[in-house]
Amino acid sequence: MTRLHVTEYHAGTGAGTLVLLHGFPVDSRMWDATASLLDAAWHVIGVDLPGLGGSAHVLPEEPSMSAAADAVHDAISGHTVQRRPLVLAGLSMGGYVTQAYVRAYADDLSAVILLDTRANADSEEARANRVRIADESEQSGRPDAVVGMASGTLSDANVAQRPELVDFLRGLIESQQGSGVAWSQRAMAGRPDSTHTLRDLKVPALVVVGEDDQVSPVDVMTQMAEDIPNALLKVIPDAGHMSPVEQPDVVSQVINDFLVQLR
Ligand code: MLT
């Protein structure tokens, strides 16, 4: 299978490798502003997940988070990265993939960063909604069914006061293919509960949440941090579900502070 698309942010000077995984329905470009502020001693890369961004045509046969994690593992293995310390940072869907990666490749990882994400599986209702959107996106070949997420994932204040952020996200969403939207929705619909994966986590974790995140709210992320044996929780002011897009300065700072302890 063709490999997932990788964006090189910093070549690094030997501190380790940080892999950034984006949310749905966007691609690594959501990380651009934050990545430019990350510690350049780290080799920082973004991986476009199956069906999205530069990986639009990489669609593993079975849509699942574990297939996405396998594809990320393959992309990392095929790339010249310093194997240790290796840190995965995943936002929302990227966080689901990070949790699947922990299940399959725990020994690879030195730490994880989970941003604006969840450990629980979908309800029946949420699953049915994803399948409906997947069918619609497949038929139209377009991402129209999820364009509303451009404003739905930002805090209300940022929607009102920073229209350029809505435009930025809408541009990313409108550039996606219906097939990739469908693959991701089916993969997320089938994801298992990851609470035990997190309870058994052997490496340090940084848990980051926008204070106004409505998709994976602060109480959900606080519980996640409490479930992980060695986790640090950071709540990002003036941010919703897309904290790295809304507050790149603050998010890059909390990530850099966390990375320092791993070097
Ligand atoms: C995301 O930002 O990746 C999505 O909100 C995840 C989801 O739909 O569960």
C-alpha cells in the first residue's frame, strides 16, 4: 500500500521525534501554526491520516483506527526518524489513532500527547449518524456534510471574533474528498472503548483541552487524565475543540515544556 503523506516541520538536532496527528475532517495543516513554534531540537513531522490531505488516496481496505495506526507506524518506519524518544501527539481523531497505536506498538513510544479527544466509544446514535454521513459523502464524493464543523469545533468566542479561523478550517475541510470523509467516519464509528488502554499506559502523557471544547469537554478530558497513571492536564484558555488552531502559542508552549522532561 502507498504510504501516508508526511510533512516535515523541523529536522531536529537529536532530541527525538514528535509525530503530530490531526483531527477530522482536516489534515496536518491544522498543525502548521503550532508546529512552527515547537522545539526545533525535535524532529517534528505531521502525518496525514488515511483518506485525508496528502493521503487522500491511501484508503486501507477495512476502515478502523487500528488500520490507521498501522498506516502511521508504516509511515514512521519508512521515514528517517530517530526512534527514541518517540512521541505521538494526536488531536481528537488523531487521539483515537494514538490510543490504537498504544494498543499495537506501545514499546515504540516514550510518551503520548492527547489533545481534545476521548477514550470512550460512540453511542449507537452517534454511530448511526457517522454511517449516514459516510454514505452521503461517498455518494457525493464531497465533504459537504461536514463543512459545518469549521465553526462547530471552534469556541463560540473565536467564531464571533476571529472569522479568519472559520475560513481557515472551512478551506481545509472543503479540500477533502468524500471518500476520505467516509473512511474516517466508518473508522471512528467502529472504534473500541480505550479506557483500559489508558489505565495501562506505561509512559508519561500530556492531556490538553480547550476550556470551551464542546466535543470533548474539560470534564471528559479531566477524567481521561485521572485514568492515566502518569498524566499532566493542561486546560487552554480561549480555545474550543481545535486548541492548536485557536491558541498555537499556548499549545506549543505546553508541548515544549512537556518535551523538555523527556530529553
Ligand atoms: C475530530 O475533531 O477529529 C472529530 O471531532 C472527532 C469525532 O468526530 O469524534
